[in-house]
Amino acid sequence: MVAQQLVNGLFLGAVYALFAIGYTLVFGVLDILNLAHAAIFMLAAFATWSLIGAGVPLALAAPIAIGGAGLLGIVLDRIAFAPLRRRGAPNLIPLISSIGMAIIFGAIARGIYGPDERQFTLGFLQAPPLHAGPLTFTIVQLVILANAIVFMLGLAWVMRSTALGRAIRAVAEDRIAAALLGIDLERTIAATFFIASALGGLAGILTALQYNSVQVDMGAQIELKGLAVIVLGGMGSITGAVIGGFVIGMVETLAVVFGLSEWRDAISYGVMFLILILRPTGLFGKRTLRTA
Amino acid sequence: MKRPAPYALALALACALIPAAVVGPSPAATTKGPAAGKTVKIGVIADVTGSAAVYGVQQKDAYDLANDDLKSGLLDAGGANLSFDVEDSASDGSQVANLFQKFTTDGSALILGPTLSGEARKGDPIAVLAKTAVVGTSTTADGITALGPCVYRVSLSEAQVVPATVARTKAVWKYKTAAIIYGDDNAFTKTDGDIFKTQLAKAGVTIVDTETFHVGDKDFAASLTKIKAAKPDVIVLGALAEEAEKIIQQAATLGIKTHMMGGNGLNSTKIYDYAGPAAVGVVVGAAWSINGNYTGNASFVQRFKKKYGVEPDQFGAQAYAAAQLSAQLVKDGKASKDEMCAALHDLRVAQTVLGPIAFDPSRDVKAAPVILQIVKGGFAYFH
């Protein structure tokens, strides 16, 4: 049973990690929380569902929706963040602005799709489960894990080995210095929003496929989990978001194993608090110097 | 091109209308009751948006259908100008309270709703203070009618449904052990889990595992893996449809073939739509059957499906039953909020799509539960 539970935790953690990377990327670059990230997560799932309903195969529908999510991220930045950035608004204002955009996106989705849960009619979602010794899992779960790993490694490569990644890291480190070095701030920020939102969209599509469920409110729970993950992993740290995602997924699963299902969420946040007491910047967060 | 003669158009129109007249429902004759000519507004509070919208939309649709039926004469309010004013509580407790404030001060004769038991605990006391009667249509948790002397419900409570469900399934399945999985953050699912626990213990069944979840959860793999290891004879679901369908589907994925059962929350065709063959055989203790042969039920189902393109579920049926009850009260001449509470108290019987209903001294509905089993594409009676 424990081996199966660890596999359960692994699958859960993969989606948390993928979702949280988007949060942490934007936070790392702009020092703000984009609370419309969960709405993009939801809209990408609906877009995929609509495209499949229109006869587009999943292999094409998912990339289109992911690309659409990325572009929506750029639109989000242009509407909700860029004007405030230009006026030097304090960090709380864009946070509220992103909540407003999340509500607008939710209202649009509810107006189009209504409150009911939508399901995919894809044959492979009904495929019988696979067995490996004592372990049981589905093809969808394997697809999710593989996608999560590939995209996380891909992002790591982009951040480490490409000019764009270096630009993003430079802007995250010091925006003014990056601008002085000739980095186009607005383009870099737009690229960050594109990548973050595309990954959020991917997480939304994978979650929708895993539970065969697309709903307007589907982002509500993962939004809070995503926040816990990035705080645990260290605000702005991509490695932290990945590790934090898997830690939260495992902790939730193990809470059930130990007969504490009613305390599951409390335990997850308890672990988060414990780590913050030991490491106030999270597992991989950078220490910040307070200046007078 | 030659234009068709007017009489040809008239003939074509008549030919088109004749079949509609033959197959369409024939309006019942509207009687002239003591409230004839009076305007009676009834306030309806339903979660049309938000997390409970999956139930509230069915309720709103049922009241909209009832408004249509009042106009067409299919629902008889004795010549009174009765209407149901549906407002969206958005699955938000504060909005529920606001709407109770509104309906207790805007001349509404009666309040129907809200959707959830937890919401009723917030809103009903406002109606009690304002001496406005409330009829719940989907509030099934313990203690709802105890909130006030004019708080009624047409929904069978879990305390009424679960004992019959346990008795019938135990007689057929002859189980000795059970595992329970229920939502611990929702008044309905918590009540469901608690009552199942009590009734199973009374029936001599050993509970080998108890798992909880939160409403909105999607991943039940960890809890189900633990339940599987405990090897129960039956698994009890204290859940609403959205979580139940995922629990059933994920249990099948994990190779769990144990009997499953639940209460009112599982009485939704969505369960089969989502979980497919995995849901076949699940037993549901409920207040209403789509196949029930009560007067007007088949017609209600047919009209609902025609208007909205989906079948009504229990939430829709119970809402329509409340509309029928309201129409009967108005037809009997009760047009003000002062008259409604006494009329509900004195009600002998009302014919509804749930069957004939009345209220017991604690203001809970008196009706027989139905024990259903999910079959391919729907429900059948469980024997």
C-alpha cells in the first residue's frame, strides 16, 4: 500500500509543481503574485475541451491551448500589470488587479460554458489501468508525469542555456541593472508571462485530463496549493517550486496513509510553516537584505 | 415568383399547429380560488453560480418551468397572479443572508431555498426573525427545520433516507464490514457520513476505515488506496455528485470492486455520465426517482427535458415540488406571509412530482424514500 501511496503522491505533486512554476516565474521577475494564473489554468482546459469537441485531435488541441494560454498571459500583463508598472504602483495594487482579471476570466468562462462540469470523450481516458507489481496507474497519469518532467527540464534548459533565460534571470536579479545592460525589459517580461501562463495552461489541461473534469472553479483549490508550494520552495525559485510541489503532494498523500485525512490540508500547511521557521526564505529562496 | 395566397399561408400555419396541439400538454383548467386576482410573489434563493451551481441551476430551471406552467395553466394557483422570483445566492453565505433580507422585506409571501444546508443555517434565522415561512428544497442536514417554527423542507433528510438504505442493502448484500468516505467540510456530506456511521453500527456492521475529503477535491487515490487495503465488504460515500463520480471512477481504476452506496447526493444522472460502467451497481438512497409514477412526474420530466435539453435531477424535482406546494397554498387562498406558516402547519397533503407529501410535527416532509441502483444510463429500483 505504501508504494502505491508514494506513486499517488508523485502524480499529485507533478501537477502542483507544474502549476507553481508559473507563479514563481512571475514572482521572481516582477516581485508580484499573479492571482489570475489559476484562471488561465482553467481557460486552457476549456479551450482544449472545446477544440476536441470541434473535432481537433488532442495532440493538436493541447499545443494550441497552451500557446493560447501563453498569449493570454501576455494580454494579462498588458492590461493588469504593465500600466501599473509604468506608474510605479506598490506591489499590492497589481495583486488586486490580477484578482480582478481572475474574476473577469471566470465570469467569461461561466457565461460561455455554464457551471456544469464538462468531460472529455477521449477513448484513452477510459483505458484499463496499468499494473506494475503492486502498483496501479493509468496511461493518463504516466502522460502527466512525463509531460511534467519534460517541460520542467525544458524550462530549466531555457533558463540556463538561452539568451532569453539569461535575460529573465537578469531582470529577476535587478531590473534597473538589466535595462542598463541593454535588456529589453518589456519584451523579457512579456516572455516571462508567456512561459508562465503556457505552463499554467499545460497544468490545467493535464489536471482536466487526469480527472476528466473541466469546470469554471477548477483552479480554486490548486491556486492555494500553488501558493503553499512557492512559499515552501522559496518565492521566485523554480527549483523550489518543483521540489515544493512534490513535497506538498507527498505530504498530502502520507497524511491519509497515517489516518489523518481530515487533517490533510492542515498538515500540508503545518509542514510549510515548519520549514519557514527553519528557513524563513523557503527551501531554495534567496536571503534578502533589508536596507535602511 | 408567384406569392402564395393568404389562405394557403393560413392553411400551412394551421397544418403546422395541429400536430403541436395534438402532442402538446393540455393546460389544466385554472380555477377561481379565494386569492383570484391577487398578486403573490414567492422568493427563491438558489446557487445559480459558484461551487453549488450544479444544484442551483436545476432549481432555477425548475422554477422557471413552474412560472411557464403558471402562465399556461398547467400549474393552478386558483386565478392568483403567482410568480417565483429566483435570485442567485452565488454559493456565498453573505449573499444568502442578503437575499433573505430582501425577501423578508419586499412583500414575498414565502421563501423557497436556499440550496445548501450550511446556507440555510445562515439565512433561515433571518426569516424566522421576520416571521416569514421558509421551505427548503435541498437542505437535508440534521437540525434545519429546528431553526424556527416556520422552517419546513420538502427534501427528505438523510436521517430519513439512510436507515432504509442500510436496511435494504444489508438484506441483499449481507455485508459485515464497511468503509466510509465523506466530505467533512459540508453540512450535507458530514451529516451523511455521521448518519451512515450510526446506522451501520446499529445494524452490527464494523467500520474498518473512515476517510474524509473536502468538497471540491478531485484526487481520492490516497484515501481509496487505504480503503482497498482495509478490504471492506461495502464502501459508503457521504458525497455530492461531483465528488462521488470521481471516487467511483478512481476506485475502479485502483481495481476496487466492492459494493458502494450513498445517499441523496448521488441521485444524479451525472454519476453515470462521468463514471460510466464503473458506476453501475452503486446503490443510492434518495427522495425521488426520475421513473417514479406519481401524478405529473413523467410530464414534468418530459417538459423539463424539452425546455432545457437535459433531464431533471432530484434537486430540480424537489424545487418543482415546492412550486407545486406553493401553488396549492395560494390556490387555497393563502396570499400573504402571515397566512403561509399556518397553512403549511395545517397542510394535509400536497400532490407533487415527489408523490403525495405532508409535514410531520417537526416540519420535515413525510414521504417514502426510494432505493435506487445505478444502471447503464440511469437508475432502476434496487431489489
